Amino acid sequence: MVKNAKARRGLSAVAGAAALALTLVGCSGGGGKEEAAPVRDLGTPVAGEVKAGAFEGTTLTFAGSGGIFQDGQKAALWDPFAEASGATFNQDAFDAGKLKAMVDAGNVTWDIVNTTQFDTARGCGTLFEEYDYDQVDISNIPEGTITDKCMTPQILYGLVVAYNTEAFGDKPPTSAADFFDTKNFPGKRTVSQSTYVDPQTVEFALVAQGKDVNELKPADIEGAFDEYKKLGDDVIGWTTGAQAQQQLESGEAVMGLVWSGRGYGAASAGAPIAPMWDEWMLMVDSNGIPKGVKDKQAAFAAVNFSIGDLQQAEMTKLTSYGGVNTKSKPELDKQLETWMTTSHMDTAVKPNVDFWVENYDALSAAWAGWATGN
């Protein structure tokens, strides 16, 4: 079972020309004069199913985040689709700059990409195709996880408070506000200072202040970072998921605001770490279809197959991340069940995607200051 499945990308890199959020203006849809893809009679879509041999001779490419997470996706989702449909399914590493270059040149060689819900929202219609949901069975997708017209969810995970049970076993934290309460919960906290903009880190601080994430204002953004800065010497930063996990395992931090998979990794390594499921921040990765993809029907069919209950159960077992089919019943050990986001959806705080898309410039500027310690 995979402990540390995923290197997450955020809304964009604060610095770096390849950042997706900095490349959305001026994108042109792919065109070209290649022969149109054939249209197959696939019938009514059912998640997890595909007509046998329907895509014989078709080659698809999935661009993901690499490592053991993408290996798990390949084994659970894409290889079985290839076997059932007759398609050839290649793998590649996702790069935002490469995606933009493909779209601008009208020569898109990827069919499905694994990115964040913020990226598909920002690039919907420019970098990403709108979905035809008549070709994808979304009847068992968890409510509220389709956040724009250019995505279906790929995985569900979370930004959670992971705490040391030896430090707080008798009185564990039970709210976002407790993360900032160093009097009753003494010790160092770790929080993202990655170069990748993370709206949920901002939202977490605002929830601690009692704000409703659905009623945010631009002025709230700086207030969130002020909340973290008030922690003073009790806050340390992490720039990668691996670093966050190591800080928890070593005891350098007694509490951390970390990706759920990294908390699970620390606990699985034997560290006395447990999750707080009160006021945790839901994170959704998207299946994005690049603008100008050569065979949309094939891409939609592959996504439709991937969100079946059996496929999602296997993906969860191989990656430790929550599936996106409400009928999926993966066999989980006790440790993984403790960290499984899909078992705690009733206490999740869902992000205000529209707000962050509209206010990205302000968020990016504030995050840059936070990430560089200014």
C-alpha cells in the first residue's frame, strides 16, 4: 500500500514561466488539419464500463504527477481501460508550460491530464475542453466535487491538521482555531510555505477566524497570512510534502497542516500522528481534457471508465487517496481507514473555487510574500 502517493501541484507556481495560472491569457484552441477521429456507437455511458474493443487502434496519453501515485493510476484505471477497449494507453509527466505550448501550436498530444480543480477552472475553455456529460456517467460522483465545466474529479484528498498524540492525546485539537492556540496546544506547527499557491491554506486560517469561505472578500486574504504570522517562532514552514511528513515523524512539529496522504505516511511509519477531521479542507484533483484534443470521445470514454466503483476502489488501495465514486467500497486496513477523506465528507470545508479564480492576482502576491518570509 502506498504511503506517500502524490506530489501535489497548486494553483500555480509563484515563480516560473511554466506555471499554469500564469499562462491562461491568450491561449488559442488547437486546430490543425488532421483527419477527424471516428465517432463510435458506445451506447449510454455507465461508469466503469466500455464497449469491448471500441477503441482498437486508438492511442491515448495520460499526463500525471509521476511517481507511485501515477503508477497506481496506471494500474487501477488506464491499463484496465486499454485491455477492455483495445486502446493503447501511454503515460507522460504533466507540465503546465508544455500544455500551453501544445494548445497554442494546435498540436495536442495529451488526452487526459491530472491537475487541480483551480487549474481547470482558470483554464476552462482556453486550456481545457468543456465536458460533454452525456458521455460521462457522473451519477455517483460525490456532491459538490464537480466545480467547473471542464473537469470530473480524479481524487479526493485533504489539507488536515495532523497532531502528535503523545503531546495532545488527552486533549486533542478539535477546531481550526485550536491550530492557532499555542497556550492550550503548545509546540511548533508546520504549514505550507511552498512556491505553489494553496488557496486552502488561506481558507483554513479564515475558518479559524470564524469566516464563511463562501462569503470571502479580497481583504480577507492578507488577514489569513496575518493569522499565521501571529504564531511567531511556533510556526515552521514546509516546502514539499516529504518535508512536512518528516517534520511530523521527527517530532520537530507537534502539529501540522498537511496533505492527508502525508499525515497517513507519517502514521504508517510509526509516528504517533492522528488526523483532526473537524474543519478539514477538501481538495479535489481534476481529470482535465486539453483544449484541441484529437479524440474527445476516446478521452471521455477513458474518464468514464476510470470513475467506476471497482476502478476507484483499486486506485484507493494503490495510492491511499480517496476515490470519486460514492459506491466504491475499497478494502482498507485500520490505519488507512483512519486517514480516508471520503469517510469524513460531512465535516469537510469545500473551497470557494470561483472566489480564488477571480482573485488569483491578489492571492498570488500575498502568497509570494508568505513563501519568502516577507
